[in-house]
Amino acid sequence: MGAMERCGGVNFEKVVNRSPIASMIWLVPGGSPCFVSEAVRFLGYEPDDFTSGRVRYEDLIHPEDASVLPFHPDPSPKAYRIADKKGDWRWILHRTCVIEGEEGLPEETLWLLSDITSHKQVHGEIRKTESKLAAFMDAIPAMLMVLDEDGRLIEVSGSTDGTEAVAALVGRTIGESLPMEKAAELLVPLARCIETGVPQTVAYDVEINGKKHYHETRISLMPEPIDGRRAVVCVALDITARKELEREIMLQAGFDPLGAGTNRARFNRSLLLALAEAQRSSSSLALFMIDLDRFNSVNEAMGRDMADILLKGVGQRLQGACRQDDILYRMEGVNYYLILPKPGDRNSISAVAERVLSAIRSAAPEKQGSFKLTATIGISVFPEDGQDSKSLLRAAETALTAGKDAGGDCFRFFDPDAD
């Protein structure tokens, strides 16, 4: 192609060659271009590599993208990969149009080629970030909601039960979706957040798909308006499981599976809380059921009043044998329950049991007359011996019975295979 025409002093050939967009003009589709601008050097080739036919453009296309290459005019942009002179793949945005020739001359096809490799890389990083964010959201038991200043639901995402049901309310306001009292629980802190810019936290319950869910929600102001209106983002943490555990604790506090005792309710609460923590941290827990052996003979030898004093001394000795985090309760009669959070392996549990037995033996007075003070311990371990408090108590009681049958003054672990 010869020198291009001038218009108003502008040399169009110079403009085309300086443009970052590479231009190619074709007379015969599939042949060699008759003009290639200097911008094609971003691929590492010279313009005359193509015009001379030394390099066939279609041979550079990635095999998977060959069908995308539009030799025939197509107004829609196409994206595909092309090999540069180093052999690296670069992404091209390709547009074509027809240049009408003068009468008696053939039409020419103009290709405009833009290097969008960096844009593709940025887009790929954005997609990776979005995938990570989606994975984080799936891992967190929370629902994310965006609402405008009128309480209108704009967007919902998350992985908790009921997210799909709430997403169906997009476009509606909280006042339209919830009863008035329930709506106020969210609208009041939402308005306060928008007015002050200070994040707000609110707890509430809501019925979703016929089930009551408890949410603890943090409301924060969005940095930019949405469609000209101020908006907030709400991160609603599903605390239904925690509420159900609290309810179970309250029920268990008044329920006595083994008999009445002044410390029974407090022990039940402590055991349930210790179990909840063990489940949360994927750790173990041991439960000791301690029963003094043949204490009636102690009563007969010492008298009931002195025996009561002796029992107080036993409790003090047991406290001294326990670890700092262990939880000891005296139950009815001559029974003690001991909770060991994160007790370690069975050797460590056995070492605690030996210390407890030694402490009880040493609680008897030196001039003990015709009796000695001993105890039997039944031990159950979470999670292998039970997943809840009732199962662990039954297992510890079974182990205690086995120790008594063996003569007492010993400890036994629960054995599910024992007769």
C-alpha cells in the first residue's frame, strides 16, 4: 500500500503506524495482507513478515481458538490467543470491517488487533479472588445482605440455611417482608448506622421455611451509595445451634438422671458446657465417677458427725489432686464427680486417677482403728464412650460397677465389650 492521503495536514499513514492497535488490510481472505501497521511489533514480528507471506497469520492461532478467527467481515469483536515470536501466547481482541473501494477496485477488509493479555491476566486474578471469597463465605455460617437506607434488600449471599429463601425477597423492604415488631429490630439499628456511620450489632430471631432461626447481625455503612442511595452491609451470623445448646443446658439444669443433690444442677451445666467446648475444639474430655468404698463401716467406727468432717477433708484432698482446669463436684452421699477437660491420653488420665485414689487413702486419720478409707473410680471418655452427657454418665457408672465388683480401691475405664 502506498502513502495514505493527507487530510488537513494530517498524515493518516503515520497516525495508523503510531497507533497501539495493529491494523491489517486484506484483499484476498486467507492470502497475505497488503498492509500491516508497525504496531504489529508487539508480537515480535515485522510488518513485512506478514505482507511478504513469510509468516502466515492463521498459523499463529492457538489450536483451540482457530474457529474464532474471522476471515470474513464480522462486526462483533472476537478474542483468541496467538503465538508471539518467542512462542508465548498472547490474547488478541479482533475487530473487522469492510473498506469500500473505488469503482472497479475490489473491496478491502480491515482488521484491528488489540493486545488484551494484561486485561485477561487481571480478569483471571479477579476470578481467583472471587472464588476465594466464595469459598470463605461457604465456610462461614453467615448470610451477607446489602440493604439501602429504606431497608430495601438489594443483594443476598451466603451458605446458611435459609439464604435462598431470603434471596427471594430481593427488591422488597424489611417492612414488607417481616411483621412490624420484627422489622423494627433491624430498621432501628440500620437507621442509626446510616445516621452515625458507626457499626451496629443486633440479635433477633426470624422464621425461615417454617423454622425459627437466631441471627446475630453486624451492620456497617457502605463506603459508596448504591443507585444514589446510602446503603449498609449486614453480616448475619447464624447462632441457632448456640441457642439450642443454651436451651438444652437450661432443661438439663433441672433434670436429674441419677438422683437429687444440691450440686446436681450446677454439675449438669458444667458438663454440658465442657462437652460443647470439647466438640468445638475437637478435643477429648474425661468424666470420673468417684464412690467411697464401704463408708458405712466408717460411720460405725467414727460416728456420723466425725464421718461428715472426714468427708469435708476428702473433698479438700481431692481438690489438691486435681489439675487447675478440672471441675470437681460432691454429689449426694459419698459420691464425687470430676470433669477433666483436655485430659490427654489414657496414661495421663490414669495418672490423675492414681493421684485421686492416693489422696482419698491419705484422708483417713493416722489412728484409724478398724477401717481404712478407699474409693473406686469409673471413667468414661468423650468422644469414644459417648457423644452426650447421658451416655458419658452411663458409661462412667458401668465402669464404676466393674471396679466395685473387682473389690474396690481401684479405677476402671468403661469397656463396651465387658460382660
